[in-house]
Amino acid sequence: MPASTLTAAKRPPAAERVYAHVKQAVLDRRYEGGTLLTEGELAEAVGVSRTPVREALLKLEVEGLLRLYPKKGALVLPVSAQEIADVVETRLLVETHSVRKAVPAPAGLLDRLGELLAKQRVQAAAGDLAAAAVTDRCFHAEIVRSGGNEILSRLYDQLRDRQLRMGVAVMHSHPDRIAKTLTEHEEILAALTAGDTEAAVAVVTRHVGWFQNLARGEVR
């Protein structure tokens, strides 16, 4: 079989390539809230026809990232105050419960959190905010997963895209926040290492609750 045929066989379908391109750009804020995307521009950017572009945009509309306007294009939806409030409320319920279950810390959890914290420090120093937001989300997800409740972990995973998008947006609009995030992650790790449940819950509540202040227009 020719190499070109093998390469083509391994390539994802056109609609999947468009979906991945647009979704990543929205999460990274290369396509910011309020941006109007046209089928023609996206087809040219990814190198496909307009048909798979429509299919991908429909899927992204269902996920709440875009709103389609016939004959005009797709509008990237901004992160709303209500969305932030809803995500924060869900995160607080899941994460305060999970951090309580993480005392005493299950095997390997503290080492894994230490590795993620070190990785996030490097990303922050390099100014890679998108990567730092991904690692931030992984830090919290690791604590949730450590509880061994697969249903709770799946629920938390459903927040992934919203968390990443909010995280990148916050880091861009509040550049001092990344330093506070690293400090609070250090405090969470220290509380878990010490086996101090109430201290761990208090830091998680303060850390996640900061986004609630953002939704209300309050910044501290």
C-alpha cells in the first residue's frame, strides 16, 4: 500500500478535524467570545469543504460553545456570569467532598500532585497560560479521582471544557491570578500532606470560590 494511502487512512475524518480545530481555538481563546466564524474561513483554515464544517459547528453548538446563525456563520459564545456561577457551585460540591475523602491521602496522590504543581510552575514562568490552565484542571481532577467514585469523576469530567475556557480567560484578564493559584495549590498539597482535613477544605473553598467573586463582578 502506498505511503500516501496509509497517511490518508490514518487521518481523522474532515468533520473531526474541523471540530478539534475550532474547539481548541475557543478553549485557548484564539477565537474569543463574540467572534463570528464563517464556514468559508474555517474550511480554508482546515483544508476541507464546507459540508464537514457545518457538521462540526452543529456539534459545537450542542456543547454550548457556539451559536449558529443561518447564512452568517457561528458566534463564539462568551463565558457568562451565570455559567461561571453554575460551574463554581458544582465544583464546590464535588471538590470539598473529594478533598475530605483524600485525608488520609491515598497512595501516590501526594507525589502526583507535587509533579503537577511543579509542571504548572514551569508553564506559568514560560507564560504558557493555556497549558497552565490544563494542568490546573488536572490538579483538581486528580483529587476527585483519588476518591474512587467513578460516577463523581465522570460528573467532574463533564465540566472540563468550561473549566479550561474559564481558566484561560481568567489568567488573561487577571495576570496576577496565576501566582495566587500556585500558592493555593501549594496550600492544598501541604494540608493533604499534614492530614489536616479542615485546612484542605478551607483552601479549596477559598480557591474555587474566587471565581464566584468574578461572576459577581468582585475581584479581591
